[in-house]
Amino acid sequence: MEAFWGTLCVVKVQPPRYIVWSTNEVDLNDPFQRRWYIRQVLLYGREQDVRRLDKAELATLIDELRLPEPIYQLWKRYLSRSGYYAKG
């Protein structure tokens, strides 16, 4: 699997407690839960969790995730340099 949720056959995941501690299951087909989970991974995930993110999807969502400014700038710069983020 190229990305952890890059395919529609993955409906629900049981995230590690260090990423999500308020629920046992996240429905990645629900757009709100999907964005929330991606934000949680960026804030609290480990390297292996972040590597599973679909970078193209992340580039489309990065402006909506309301990340702390230093984390937002870090990811925006990375995605821009990698060719995923093309907004001005």
C-alpha cells in the first residue's frame, strides 16, 4: 500500500494512542475525521506514521489543517520543494 489511506478500501483505522487518545477508531472515509487524523499525525505521529501519509493529499489539505505556524511552514516548504504544493 503506497499510503496508509491512499485507497478507498480502508474505511476505519485503530490509531495508536500516541496519535489519537480520544477514540479507538477513525473513519477515514469521513472527510472531517480524515482531515483531523492527518493533523493528529503531523502533530503527534512518529516517523513511520508520517511516512504513510499521502503527500499529494496532504498538499491539497495543508492550508485547511490549522497547524501551528512553524509546523505549517515546515510542511508547506517541504511539499513545495517536492513538487506537491504549487499554490502561491
